[in-house]
Amino acid sequence: MRSGNEPTTARSPLRMRLWLGLWGLAWAVFGLTAFTLTGRAGWAAACGVLLVLVLVDLAVVVHHMRRGPHYQPGSTIPPYEPDHGPGRRGYRC
């Protein structure tokens, strides 16, 4: 819900999420390699699952970054009316 007082200079955390994902990717590959070479199959499997999750997250982040900015209402658009609770307009049970 839009409150009307969002900062006009807000930035998306996608770039930070991309770098953290790349950091996680490096550690997951390192862990998978190290545990495979030392014969720790359980830990290698856990690092493999983590590697898949990181790759999916990176794919989502890159997809969102390529979509670019979307329409954001300007300062002339009033905020949405807040939810007033049960028995009031806009409340659904």
C-alpha cells in the first residue's frame, strides 16, 4: 500500500542482491568442490542444493534488472485510502 511519503530518491536493492548472490555462488562452488574432494557426500549435497538456490535467485535478480524501472506515481497522485478495519469501506471478510 502506498502511504504517500515514500522517498523520491529510493533505490532498488537488486544490485546489492546481485553482488551478494555472486558471493554466495563462489562459496557454494568452493564448498561443493571441497566436500566432494574430501568425500563428505552429505555436505557436498547441501552445497549443491545451496548452489541451485543461488543460481535461481541470480536468474530472478538479473530478470528484474533487465525489466528496468516501472511506472511510479508522482507527487500529484494522492496515496491510497488506508484500510479502516472491519465494518468500514474496503474491508473484505
